[in-house]
Amino acid sequence: MPTDMARQFTEKRLVIASHNPGKVREIGELLSPWQIEVVSAAELNLPEPDETGDSFVANAKLKSDAAAFAAELPALADDSGMAANGLDGAPGIYSARWGGPDKDFDMAMARVNDELGDNPDRTARFVCALSLTWPDGHSEIFEGDIGGTLVWPPRGDNGFGYDPMFLADGDAGTYGEIDPVAKHASSHRAAAFAKLIEACFPSAP
């Protein structure tokens, strides 16, 4: 976990350890003030490691370690997902897998809604763990989350994953409806990024 002595990021190139274009785009936008060259694991033809961890943190570190060692560059990985309280925290770390081999999130959202059924508890949380690993094996880990309510049917075409069915507390629309800039300012990923930036990055230009 991060400490007051967290390592500063001074490099100019960073691998985003993901093959998810929506996630890569969102992370790149969050890092844009630092003028860092962001390259995805897919662009470098890096394989996707099996996510065998038992938590968001474990899976994030597994992915950032694999990318940093393979590319010999610092790598940032995000492991995130949606945890429905009415499903005892599912799908959780299996959020992407609920979409099947093609990661079809229309199917995943429908499964969540079907399994909730008539359960009156539609509250949920989006959780994000970030792991930043350097090629020498040093890593820093940060977590963020945000509460909300699951709506049906899904609404909006922005975002990705479960965004169209997640209405964050205090927001006027789902993550699929609100402007991406608004989402970036308050999401689970933004909360984790705020901790990452404070600990590892110099002041914004």
C-alpha cells in the first residue's frame, strides 16, 4: 500500500496494462496533464495474464507486474468492477467474466438484473484498484470506490462495462448518460487516481 515515501513517477512513457480500449482511453485522459506517452498492452502485443487473484488489488498487481516485466517499462494496471449488494457483492472481481468470452456487457448487465429479480436492494458499488509497477519490481497500489444504484433498463451510450446501469449517488444520470468529464471527476477510478497522483506524480503542469 502507498506510504509517505511512495516512489515518484518521472518517466515519460507508461504502459497501460489493459486490452480494454475504453479503459485505456479513460486512463489516458486522466493522465493527459502530465504529457506522458501512454501505450496499451494490446499495442505492444503483450499477452493478457490470467486473473487468478482473489481481490481487485491482487489482480491489478498481477497485471501491472506482467506488463512491466515484459515491456521493461513502468506499467499501470486497473482492476475494477461492480459489486451489487443484493448479490452479496457479485459480480465483483468476475465483472468482466459475466459477459462471457466476448465480454458482452449487454449480456452481463442483463444477468445482473435477472439475478437481482424482485430484490428491493438495488444498491451497488463500483470499485477500482490501481497498481503501478516499475521494471525493477517496485509497485504502488491505490484503491477507490463509489456507491450508487442499479437501474433497468440501461441508459446512455457513454462509458463502457456496467456504466449504463449504474447511477452514482448524487449524479443526475447513469455513467452511460453523463458527460465523460463529469464521470472522470467523481468516479471510483477518479478516486483511486487522485491517490495515485498525490503519491507518485509531481504537481500538475
